[in-house]
Amino acid sequence: MGSSNSTLSKIPNVDDLMQETGFTPAHIVRLYDRFQALDKDKKGHLSPQDFGSIKELALNPIGDRIIGAFFASGQETVDFHSFVRILAHFRPIDKNRPRDPNVPEPINSRTSKLRFAFQLYDQDKDGKISRAELLQVLRAMLEMQVTEEQLESIADRTIQEADLDGDSAISFDEFRKSLEKVNIDHKMSIRFLR
Amino acid sequence: MPSRTLPRVAAGLRSASERGLLALLMLMFLAGSVLPPGAASSPDLANRNSKAGHDHCQPSQELPEDRHNATKKAFPVLSFDYHHVQKPFEISLWVLLASLMKLGFHLIPRLSSIVPESCLLIVVGLLVGGLIKVVGEKPPVLDSDLFFLCLLPPIILDAGYFLPIRPFTENVGTILMFAVVGTLWNAFFVGGLLYGVCQIRGTDLGHVDLLACLLFGSIISAVDPVAVLAVFEEIHINELLHILVFGESLLNDAVTVVLYHLFEEYAGVGSVSMVDVCLGVISFLVVSIGGILVGTIYGILAAFTSRFTSHTRVIEPLFVFVYSYMAYLSAEVFHLSGIMALIACGAVMRPYVEANISHKSHTTIKYFLKMWSSVSETLIFIFLGVSTVAGEHRWNWTFVIVTVILCLVARVLGVVGLTYIINKFRIVKLTTKDQFIVAYGGLRGAIAFSLGYLLNEVQFPTRNMFLTAIITVIFFTVFVQGMTIRPLVDLLAVKKKQETKRSINEEIHTQFLDHLLTGIEDICGHYGHHHWKDKLNRFNKKYVKKCLIAGERSKEPQLIAFYHKMEMKQAIELVESGGGVKMPSAMPSTVSMQNIQPKKPVSDRVLPQISKGREEEIRKILRTNLQRTRQRLRSYNRHTLVADPYEDGWNELLLKRQKIIELEKKVGSFETPAASRSRWAEMTKMSNYLTVPAAAPDSPTMSRARLASDPQAYSSKPGSDNLPTIKVDLASPQSPDSVNLVDELSKRAGQGEEPDEDGGLVMKVPSSASGKDTKEDQNGAKDQQRLMRCLSDPGPSADEEEEDEPFLH
């Protein structure tokens, strides 16, 4: 298509992007349009306020964490590449991918998806979900409808269940293990990004 | 011990009692088949009896009777009046027969593992029908009214009420495709090709016209929920396949209804115009959406009603049943899809009703539904067998064989074709194995038969031929496909149902991921599945729950409910296994301030530090006492069943236990009494727990006493009076509200010892357990017994105590 080609040509390094994330040109164009729509001041990059203007996101209990995930540590802006890279996590898994140990995991593999989710829990980036971090998430999700004691009981029980090495925190491997029965492909994929 | 002279079948039976039962079954069998025909001769018997009575009394009453008009008969001491109770008697007999048959099958071990129950029941029906015919009577045919109004609704309600909503909504697109498009394809394929075959010369079927064929096709094409349920229940395949086939069987009702009525109307006329087809499409939409709407309305009504039933818990299940049945009947009045109405009603009302009703009502609903649906299913299959024998058949080799083949071919082609299209839209694709199971699981059943039976003989002269073909297809699918599906599932290594329950980790993380995906969808600007689900949830939480759920429960988030369910399950398991043996938080055993153990490493999930002998004793005592508790609580009089405030107190207890564990963790070393007391006060402060009004802050001694009497915390002290016996205080009828619980607690804190109250089992705390404030401990013990009461709904009132014999289980 003429218009999509022209859009594609506007984006720098679009081929690398497609290679890295596995998106088709149609996807890239669509995401680019969305990026433009969010970027109201036409700065060429997104800031937290742009995300904040999505009103459903404000209602989301973990909305601010999601927004935070887009911004790499220390940065204040998100360019299109990072935007697409983050969203690439939510592509459905390619089942027919050859398991080549030399090739790094694609962004939308099961492990990468889980790692992304794990990082949303683990805000201080120490590689573990501590009790306090879990409590924060629970508090956000349960939206003040329960008492502190209940939250603490739940948090304790959760850690108890998942914690295998006894450090009262959930590491990435424990996190992954506790979700081994859940169909992550289904739960962390958005259909249209296929 | 079976002797060697017994036949081979009986050799499989393990004991004489089972043989006896089977003999009884055979007897009932014969009695059931013979007796109804025998009813015809009852009036004669009655007369004969009275005459006999008259003759007998004649000598003594001669003189006075001669004076009056000699119409006075002697008073019949015993008379036989079967006619009076004939109908209910026969119905009961059939139901009894069905249930005994069901019982019998499971006594023959090998049989029930090879042959699915539905097959066996049809065979029984055939035998019974044969027997009746041999006796000379006309066996009853499955009356369509009886089927659609009495036998089908319980099964559908059971299915709808317990429909797993999550997998259903996740796959609703696929299910609808199979149900609507698949059934249409089946109907037209079978009907059309059958007409083509009928036109071939030499088959003697030239008189069957196109519309009749299409009608037949529409009857035979619908996958039957009863048959699917009956067979799939036993093979335990994974959730996805189960919901696909089952959901399809439920939702194709609308299509079947419309097609059936359409062709039936116009078969007489002989042609169908475009207008009629359009009207048919509109009718389909009306039938399905109307049915769902009717069901939803009744479901909301039921949920709303259940909000106010807190004072009349006994009739709660009734509302569920009656509203659902009304939904079905109301839909049937307008020829809407009754099945979809029933499903919608059950699915809509369930979350709200379950939040409102008591635990016992929930159990009642569950078991009644299962019971009714089970009996219905059994009766349907038996009647199917009987009707086969009873009906007039016209066997036409070509027609029947072609029908069977076409049904199979149509099903396979339909599934494969549709899956190809559907997989383009699915994230989790359907594999070939899945497709095979879906195709193979398309069983036909009694609905097809009943629809065929409804056909007017005059309008459709080929009705009998149709019926024969329908029955053949049903037999084929149920017997051949039903029997072979289990070995095929094993052969193909199809994934089976996950037996393990969800962990709380999975629950939390799944919710988290839901929120995450909703957020990402919002960022992408894509209004997908999650977006709408989230919107619906929000709407539900904000408006609907407030209306339909009573009291504070409306605010309870799903996670909390889940967590509580888990805790309750674990606590019950804990108590049943003899108390405190395997607490996952491996912490030091006693909290007695004098017996501080160093904190053990977590990996060493240890048992409490008491000697083996003591542990055994404790376990035995706990077990026997708890069993008595359970038995006692089961036997209740419906008039004294009071409201169960203590149900929620149970939650409190569990949370307190959690706290105790936590505290044990934290108390690593001996603390000063003051420090520990303040810590206790802080930790055990209970603010709003769900529906239980705020309990007064427990006094530290009370909580410590409670702790001390916790079986886990048991220190090894000799002496029988130190062993705990759990007291379950029977609820006195005058304390229905939980506020009294709290008041009692605070009241008692200041009182001295009281003499033992009415009955039940007593948990006495060994006075030296904590080593401090023994008097207060004993008070504490009395108080904490009140909490231990909440093992279940309060049982009988105190004066029913003499009813100590265990409830028959």
C-alpha cells in the first residue's frame, strides 16, 4: 500500500525493528499510528503524561506500573522503537520456532513474557519479589476493600506456597514454576498483534 | 463367598450382600414391568375382596342387617384399591427402577469400566420393554411432553448452573460457530443428500419429498446435551474440549427449534420461499436472544430474591429451582429456546445467589440438582430403550444406512471445515486430535427422538421410517461412539482434566495478568477481549453487585473469596487429620512462653515437638470428638435450623490462626510479658472482617489461651484431664445474630468460671499450659469454645441433645 509504505519509510531502522520483534509491516504501521495518536505534542517520543491521558489506564490498578515498564530506568521518554519492543512481548508465541540454544530468546517467548510480568512485580529490580512488593500489588489490585491483616495473610500464604529456597521472597524461577500450569500464551497475548 | 456353581457374572461379585442386591434388582425389575399391566384387573379384585369380607361377617351380622335395606356391606378390613394411586405409583416405580439399575451397574465392577452407563441403561430399557410386550401389555413410549417438561429441565439446569464460565466465555466464539453454522451445515447436508438418495430409483423412497428430508435432517443433526454429558462425564477430558462439545450441544437448541418449526410449517405447503427463509433467520435471532433474555430476567429475579432470604434459609434452594423452571416454561410459552433460557438463568444467578445463601443451601442445591439430573438422565435412557421396543417401526435398509453414514460424514466435514476457519481467529489453536474428539463426540440422543415423535402422522406418512432411522442413529452414536471414545482418548493421549486445584499464586498472578493485558490493550487502542471483560467487571462491581448481594458481601473481591475457600479447606483438612500435624509454615511447636524453641530452618517442615505416644492420643481424641461433632451437626430439625452467623466466625478463626502462625514466626525468643502482650494486642486487633461485625479487641490473655488450646501448640503434659476435647457448643435458638457472639466474648472475659453448659464436647485447656494467669486462661478457654463452634451451621437446639445416635451416613 502506498500510504503504509510511506509511513514505514518515516520510521528509522524499521527493518531491524521488524526483525527483532517479528511484527509485520502492517503491525508496525498500526502501532506507529497509535504512537502518533498518543504523542499529542508531536514530540516524536512519549512521556508519562501521554500515557496518563489514556483514561482507562488510569482506572487500571496496575496502570502506573505498566506505564513505568515502558520507560527504561532513568529515562523520561519512550521512542517508537522502545514502544514497539515492549509491545512485542505480547505477540502470540511462535510455536514452530526451532529451539536453537545459540539464538537468544525472542521477545515473545514464554520466558520473556514471564520475565516482563516479573519485572512489573519487582519494582526495585533486585531479582526477587519481596513480601512488601507483593503486598503493594495486592493492595493495588484489591483496591482497599480488604483489611491490612487479610492482605498480609494472603501475601504470606502466597510466598509460602511459591517459595522453595526459603528466602521469603519469590525469585524468577519460583515465579515461573508457580505458573507452569497456566497457559501463558493465552493469558499474555493480544490477538491482533499476531 | 461365591460358590463355584454360580454363573460367571456373579463370580465377579465380592460378597453375598451384593448378590442379594442383584437378586432384589431382578425382582423389582420383574415386578415393575408386570405390575402396571396388572393394574387393569384391580377393580375385580376389589369387588372380590369386599364380597369375601361380606361373606365372612355375614353370620354375625345377619339379624340387624335384615332389618335395614340390605345394601350395607361389611366394613372392609383390608381392601385393594390400586386404581386410586396408579399414576403416582407407576411413576415412583419407574424412578425406583431407574435408580436401582444405576446402583446395580456399579456393583458389577468390570462392566461399568467398559461400557458407559448410557448404553447399559438403554439395554435395560430394551429388556423392560421386551418384558412388557411379552406380558402382553403395550409398553409406554417416551411421551414428548413428559420429556420436554419434566425430564430435560433438571439436566439442563444442572449443566447451566455449574457451567464453568471462564472457559465458556473464552471459547464462546468457537462454540457458537460449531453450534450455529455446524448444525446448519449438518442439517442441510444430511437432508439434501438424503433427498438425493431418495430420488434414486430402486430405493422405493420416491415419495419422500425435499422438505420432509430437510426436516429429518434438522432433527437428526443436533448434538444432544444429555448424551454428551452422559458419555463425557466418564472420560474426564480436558476442559477445553469438554466445554466445546458441551457448549455446542447446549447452544444448538435455538437452531434446531427454528429449523424444526420452519420445515414442519412448510412441509405441508410443499415449498419454502425466500421470504420464509428470511423470516427463519429473524426467527432464529428472536428465539435465541429472546431465550437468553428471558433466562437473564429470571436469573436476576432469583438473585434479587436470594438477597432477602437470610431469615428463611430453609427455602433458599427452592427459589433457585422454581425460578429456573419458570424461566424454562416461560420461554417455551413463546416457542423461544427453553434450553438457552435455562442456561442463561442458571449462569446469571449463580454468582449472586452463592454470595447470598448459606453453605448448607449451597450444598442442597448442588446435590438436588445432581440427583435430579442423574435420575432424569437414567429415566431418559431407559425410556429410550422401552420406546424402541414399543414403537411401530418401518425399517428401510437404504434409508437407515445412508442416514448413519451421512451423519458421520457431515459431522467430520463440518468440524474440520469450521476448525480451519476458526483457527485463524484463535490464539490457542485446535489440533487435529482436538478436532477428532469434537467430531467423535457429536452424539445424538433423546431430543432427536422426541422431536421425531412429535411429528404428526397424518402430515408425515414417513414418520415411522424417520423414527426408526433416528433410533438407529442414536443407538449407533451412543453405543459405538460412546463405548469406543474412552479407549480412543487413551490411545490418542488426549490431555485429561487437570485434577489439581488452583494455587493462590496462580489466582493472584492470573488476575495480575488480566489487568496487565487490559492495560496493554488500552495502550494499543485495541478494544479486545480483555477490555470488554474489564468493563463488564467494573459495571458488575459498581452497580449490579450492590443490588443483588446482601450486605457487606457485595464488596468482597473474588480473590478474597478464593483465599477464604482455600483456607477453609485447609483448616478442615487439618482438623480432620488429627490436628496441627503438618502446618506448612514449619515453625516451632509451642508458643508457651516458657517453652521457647529456637527458630527452625524453614526447609525442615517439622511436626510439633511432642512425643509420639502423646501425639497419637491427641489425634485419636480429636478425631473421635470431631466425628461426633459432625454427626451431631448433621441431624437437624428443619424448624430449628437457625441462621448461621457463625459461618462467618469461621473465617475469623482461620485468620486468627494465620496470625498465630505469623506470631510464632516472629516470636523467636522470649519476650517480656509486656512486650508480647502489646504485640498480641496489636496483632489480634480485628477490624472489619467481611460480614462479621467488628469483634471487640481480644484481650491478650484470651488470645493466648486460644493459642494454647490450639492442638498444635500442645506441650507434653501428662494426665488425661489435660488432653483437649473439643467442645462444640450447640447454638441456642435465641442467639441468631452474631453480635451476641461478640458480646458473649467480652462478657465472659470478666466472668469467673461457669459450670458446664448444655451438652456437646468440651475443650478444656490444661490449666498449666501457658504457665501464667491460669484463671484467665480458663475463662479464655470458655470463650474460645464459642469460636470453635463455627465448624458449620449451628445444629439442633440444646434440648435435642439426647439425639446422640450418629446420623446415618
